[in-house]
Amino acid sequence: MSSVNVGLIGFGTIGSGVAKILIEDADLIENKLGRPINLKKIADLDIETPRPVQLPPGLLTREVKDVLGDPDIGIVIELVGGYEPARTFVLEALAAGKHVVTANKALLARHGREIFEAAAANHVDVLYEAAVAGAIPIIRGLKEGLTANRIDYLFGILNGTSNYILTKMTREGVEFAQALAEAQERGYAEADPTFDVEGVDTAHKLAILIGLAYGLQVDLDDIHVEGISGLDPIDIRFAEEFGYVIKLLAISSQDGGRIEARVHPTMLPADHLLSDVNGVFNAIHVHGHAAGDLLFYGRGAGRMPTAGAVVADVIELARAIRTGAAGRVPPMSWASTRGADLKPRPMSEVETTYYFRFSALDKPGVLSRISGVLGEHRISISAVIQKGREQAGAVPIVMLTHEARESDVRRALDELDRLDVVRGRTVVIRVEDRLR
Amino acid sequence: MSSVNVGLIGFGTIGSGVAKILIEDADLIENKLGRPINLKKIADLDIETPRPVQLPPGLLTREVKDVLGDPDIGIVIELVGGYEPARTFVLEALAAGKHVVTANKALLARHGREIFEAAAANHVDVLYEAAVAGAIPIIRGLKEGLTANRIDYLFGILNGTSNYILTKMTREGVEFAQALAEAQERGYAEADPTFDVEGVDTAHKLAILIGLAYGLQVDLDDIHVEGISGLDPIDIRFAEEFGYVIKLLAISSQDGGRIEARVHPTMLPADHLLSDVNGVFNAIHVHGHAAGDLLFYGRGAGRMPTAGAVVADVIELARAIRTGAAGRVPPMSWASTRGADLKPRPMSEVETTYYFRFSALDKPGVLSRISGVLGEHRISISAVIQKGREQAGAVPIVMLTHEARESDVRRALDELDRLDVVRGRTVVIRVEDRLR
């Protein structure tokens, strides 16, 4: 049986894992597919550094054209990462009539439309299971498993670095900086962790999930993004007293109107499964109108978990090549993208419940002044903790609210932060009470 | 755009949910697919009883030939259940060149090979996402998401009725009979619950998962099956003292040699996610050599969750019809089924850890006699609880073992149950320590 030839661009961590599976598990793959998959070329600027896989001679090249220009190669795996030259490589591969597998969430979040249009124009497919949540087959889940479901809401823990740091802060009560340093030591965080801890990576992945769930091409700028670098362990402890755990969540929902798209630290009920997702693990909670609650859990990063997802895409494409089934599923699962340009609801119009921590002077009447201002802005309080004696002249007053509107909260806090009895900035964390 | 015509056989709970989605969510489906899906006929012996869906006139028929004999119908949904006449209907549909969607685990577990061979011979597909774990897309997960993974082991909570009963026994300390009665009252258990509570339904589903994970057609008779009807709440409480929760698990694993295939009440570490799967929910924990740990969680039964999975299969087939991609993925994911006739390891050769509860006379030296007999059979003890004064002359002695072989355990217990200091039958529950 004729083999399917594959070219790989990018021989870093994931790339070496992909080569390892394609070579060491060739038997398994041939048994699944009915024919072999042949890794024909690997292009990388660095062909010197040893990788943890034994390659047959002649596979490695510095020239990307050895992959893109080889007419025998039907599937190109792009694992360069970032916007350029990854975008150019992918577009060139598509123009040459090659199918593409990529794990590049940044590329798809920013240039997805251009890439998918190029794929359609050339009658080839772009698969990207590894771009979101690593080993978890959530892309397939949304593209094919949940096609008959309207997605009411979707919550994701999509960044292992942030989740590792939050888990450490929660379990050990340490500050963000210390947890980050440990994550860096263990190789779970990069030297510049901004992308991960400030929620940018999570937003890229959310943009892709929204495309799949709602057929909506969302601009990254229209996703509200807050990271975890400003989190104080004291709020994790107060959350616990209220029965909550803090996670960095990607949130999207639709209740008939516009969709919500936001990334921020969120308080979740401690008994919800997402609250038990610890360390570098990822998870996605999806609520479908027919399915009800679903949860997908697994490793969101790492050489082999991600490589396994990449190779699954390669096998899917090889199966499509065998049966001539290119274009079987639209890249984002939607054949018709009516309303694809609709923007998500602005953050100011979002309604949710809130946690506030005020640093207030320990004087009579303070609580009444704070709750008075909140009330004037239609924000009602569901729980309060006020305890401890003053530290530097101020005590924490901690509150949970009933559902309120973000714009009202912003206005109320601006007013409260100007009160003479409130010191410093008030801490605001959103609470997710739909996860009961 | 021409529509895809679908016929439904079986208008019960799931069937009415399928009709509801196909009719009420026709817009969503057309947006995904790019063309409409048209539910053309529904065959059921009972066309009188009202169902919770508004049908256009002329859809219902008593005659199954109105579906099977209609050349315009390209996809047949079989929701009759059981072996016959479901088997005949499915084979007739395939012989007529129609694709089939079924949720019938019993049929596939027993007659899967015959049905899949008929599908291949007729160049059509049989999809069955709803046959295992209802709304959870685990079939697709194994067929396409994890194709690049060797499955080291797989644990499933696959029967909502049993899990509901176990959850109730665990939370409320009630006896099996009482928990079952409540499950029946709420419609979670049938009048004759044997299939569910004795593990038969779970074994059917495990047989299907094993086919997907290992390419192995396992005989139902080669799966070791124990149900939950004999469980005593006292063992649930002792499990808790050791840090375990008892679940009815489907277990399969492969460590290079033969696979294991068994269904029985199992003690799981209380902090494992599977231990938090409560009520009627299902979950599958899969460990892949590349992916590591994965968990899929959701509703395993019920009208709409199951119907959503059925309709997802219908959409996949409609996409395949559009692109001429029938036969794209082999029915069990394996193109080559070398070793498909290999039998699972016999239960007597399985090695695991065990929980024993002896009813022993409260006399000096009893513990030493019991542990002596165990030692003679190469069974070593890792923990013991002996407490409480005698009830009816006997006290419970509870033990956990290190890894031991089932045949040794059986021989040791036969010997122990004959000792004059041991009263009644010893309770044996297997412990799953791989789930750490």
C-alpha cells in the first residue's frame, strides 16, 4: 500500500515528539490507517542540537523549501510557532495543495480566517487539535462530537503555566512571584512569562473555541483579558472561606443574544470538577442544550501529549487523502457563518456576581457607607466578611454581590476608591455561579 | 442545496429526542452542514402515544419497510434496542446501501463484527457514539482523537443507574435495596434492574471501548463481570477510612501482554477525579502513552444527552455523503485487526491490590492465623483495621493487600472461609492503585 508522505517544519520540543511517534509507533499508525505514514523531511534552522529521537539519515534539512517544494509531501506539519514566518510557511503549503497540521494558536487566533480561506481555495484541510488544550481532543469534540448541541456556555482552564502557579499559591499560600519562580525552575514557565500569566495565551485559545462553538470569528481585541500576576494570596484564602477556588478561566456563553468572551481570574464553587483541576492540567467545561454538562480533562502542554494530538491530525488527514474526503468538515465546523462578524458583548455590559476586597479604615459606619454607594449603583450584597484588626490603619472588608452589571461595578468602585475611609485600590474578582 | 433524508426506527425516549433536535434545531444543523437534514419517516409499533415533539403530518408509520424500503433515505437511525429485530433492521439497512446510526450497545457488543463486515461490504458506515456514555464523545475520542496513542489503561463509570445507587449508598449510608428503590422511583432504574446493577450493561460498553482502544473483538463471556447488588454500606465506610471511594468500574489495560477486561466494584483513591463522578453521570479515564491522563465526563443517559450524540453521528454521515467519504474511518478505528481474536487475560491471572473484610471471632491469635494463611499464598498485607466489639459473636477485620494474584486470593479465601474462627463469607473488593 502506498505510504503518505509528511514533512515537518520546526524540530523543537513538540516537533521532536512528533518525529518520535511517527518513527517509533509506525506500526500502531499503520494498523490504524491501513498504510504507512512516512516522515520524509524535517526542516529546522538548528540541525545540530541532539533531540530525544533517533532519525534515519538524510531527514534533517535547514531549507524549508525541501519540505514545501517536495511534490511527494502531501501533509505539512507546522510547529514553528508565532506569527511569522509560520504564516508564510502555512500559506505556501496550502497554495502548493498540501494539507496542514499546526499547533499554533497565536497564528490561528490572529490569521485564522486568511488561512482557512486559503485552505478552502486549494481544496485542502488545516487541522489544529494541538492548538488548544494539548492532548485533550476538544477541537474534535466541538467540531464533530457536539455538532447537534447549541453551546450555552463554555469554561476553560487553558494555560498550564498559570494553573500551576495558582495551584501552588492555593496549596502553599505563597505569593505569585515565588510560585512563578518555581514554575520557571521546573520548566513550566518561560523566562518571559507574560503571554502565559497575563492571559494572552488563554485568549488565543478562547478565540479558537468560540469559532468552533458559535461560528464566530472573534477579534482578539474584543476579548476582555486579565491575568493572574496581580493576585494576592489573601484573596485565595477569602475565596476559600466563601467556598470558592480561584482559577484563570476562559469564559464564553450565549443566551440568545450576543456572546460573552472573557479571560480573567474567576472564583469557582470548590465542589465543581474544574476546581479540582490542578497543576499543569487543562480542562474544558461545556454546557450544551442537549448534552447538559460535559468536562474534558488532560495535559494541555508538554512534548508527548501535544505531539500525540498533532499525529492524530496527521492520521485524520491521511484517512481523508485515502478516501478523497478533503473539505469534509469546515475548518471551524460551520458551513454557514452568518453573523460571523458579530462582536462579543462589551465587558461593560456583562452581568455576573462579584467579590470585592476593600481596605477600609476600622471606624464605625464604614460598612454602611460602602454598601450605600454599592446600593446606589444597583449592586446588592449577598455575603460579607469583616475581621482582623487594623494593619497599617486599614482592615479588609470582603463582600460577595448578587448579579450586577460590570459598568455599574466600575462606577461604584471609582466612587468608593475616592472615599476617605477606603485605602488603596479595591480588589475585584468575578465569581462564576452558573457552575453549580 | 439538496437535503439529506433520514429515517428513524424506534420512537421511544431517545427517538423522540432525536426527532426533536432534527426538527427544532434544523437551522443549527443546516448552518453546520451547509444543507438541510430532512427527517422523512419514523417507524414505531406505537404511533398513538403522544411524544414531547411536534411532528409534521405523515411522518409516523407502523411499517419499518417505509424506512428500509425508501430509496431516498440515505441514513437509518436504529433506536429499537436489544438484539432482535434490531439486528435484522440494521443488516437490511446496510444491505440496501444505507448508512446506519445506532445507540444499541448490546447489539454491537454481541453482533458488532457481523454488522461492521456488512457495512464494509456495502461501502457504508455504522456510527454509534451514543452507544457508550451517552453525551460524552468518547467513541470519537478513541477513534480519531487518540489514534496516535497506545492506550495503557482505561477506566470507565459507564452505567448511570449503578452510579446513582452507589452515590446514594455512599452519601446517605443506606442499603442497596433502598437506594435501588429510590432510583426506580425517580426513573433512573428499570423495574428489572439486573442489566444495570449486575454490570452487564457496563460490560457491553467495555467490549466496545476495548474494540476501539486495542482493535480487539472481545467476547462478552471473556469479560469478568461483578455487579453492585451485593455491596454492603459497611464496606463503603471502611473504604472511606482507607481514603477510597467505591465505584462500579469498567477496566481495561495492556502492559505489552494480553489485555485485561473486567467490570466490578472498585475502590478508587478519594482524591481521584473519578471518585467525584456522582449521581447519573458517566466518566472515562484514559491513559495514553503520549497523552498521559485524560478524563471525559458527562451525562451517560437520558433523552436529550443521548439524542444529541445520535444527531452528531447523523451530521457526520451527512458530511461523509457530501464528500463521498464513506469508509473514511474503520468502524473500530483499526484498518488492520491482527490479533483481533486474542482473548483477554483470564481473571485468575489478574494482579491487583485487594480489600478483604473478614467476620472473625474476637479471640486472641485470629489476626495471626488469617495473615498466616494469606502469607502462605503470597499475599502480603499493607493495612489492617480491627475494631468494634463483637456482633453476633464476630468482629470485622478489614485489610488492604499489596499486589496479589487473583488465583492466589481465591485459594487463600477458600482456605480461610473454612477456618473455625472465620464466620460467613469474606468480602473481597479490588482496589485500583494505578489511579494516583
